[in-house]
Amino acid sequence: MKKLILLLLVVLSANVNAQTESKNRAGNSLPNNMFQLEMGESGRFFANVLFKNNAGVDIGDISPTFSLSYHNRILPWLWMGTTISYNQEASVTSMTFTDGRLVDFENFRTMHQLSFAPSIRFSYFDRHNLFMYSGIQFGMRWERDQLYVGGIGRVNYFGMFAQLTLFGFTYGKNFFIGGEIGFGNKGVLNFTTGYRF
């Protein structure tokens, strides 16, 4: 019986300890929910700059990637949630071969991408107004292509969506602004704003 009471006291003590650790230095409870709106370059911008001369593809109009995410704190350092993203791009492909097989080929393409991805975030600094994290998102992407080659053709297909956030931060207690640096479908740089509660 004494062992059972001792075990119960240890469990209660650990629970009180965990609740105490979930408070920041100012004595306020850390928020457990976060809505975030993100805007970033689409990830194709750098590919266009680096490869357009080699591939003959000139991406002329790229919208920012707009994302809306929700995260919930599971552990003091672990957040889980979902992200919805959208972007649009228009491109022109032109090729000219000197061997006589293809001369002055050109097509126009408009592509819309809508993505849904579960998201995991690892926070390593959460004090007062500053929150720093890394994370990963992996899910599905729906694409609708409109091709203009002697008429209009539409193609719908599914692909993979992935984003690795190497460094992210937010500044502000409840309403916040911030930024992310990473690689993937959302791009290299993202600017964020949102609300924690």
C-alpha cells in the first residue's frame, strides 16, 4: 500500500512539474494553438533564374505561394497541424533546333496548384514575444494545367507536396509577424503573420 501511495505522489508531482514547465518566465501560460498566414516565393523563381537558358523555359508570371496553417502544441517543444497552400504560374516554352527537326516551337501554359499537407513543428525557443522553430510538411498537391498549343487543353493531376523549414521565427505575444527559411514547394523565403491563443 505504501508503494502505491508513493507511486501516486510521484505521478502527481510529475504532473505538477509539467504544468509548471508549461509556463514562461513571465508566469503566463504558453499558447497551445496557432493560426498562421504565409506568403512566399513559389520555389520556381530560383529554378527559372538558374535553368531557363538550358531548358528553354521562361516562367513569366509567378504568384506568391499563399498558405494558411493551424498548429496545436502536443508537447512543450512539439506542434502538429495542417497547411493549405495555393500558387499560380504562367510559362512560355520556346525551342529552336538547327538540325531541321524542330523550328520555332512555342507553347503557353498556366498552372494552378492547391496543396494540403500535415505539418510537424519543433520549437526550441519560446520566451516572451520570441518563438523559434524548425519543421517539416509532407502531403498532396493538386495541379490544374491549361496548355495553349493549337487550342486549349486542360490537365488535372495529383503530385507530392513537401517543405522543410530550417529556421522559422515569430515575434509578438498573441498577434505576431515572422519569417521562414527553407526548401520545398512553398519556396526558400516565407513571410508570416498570425495569432496564437
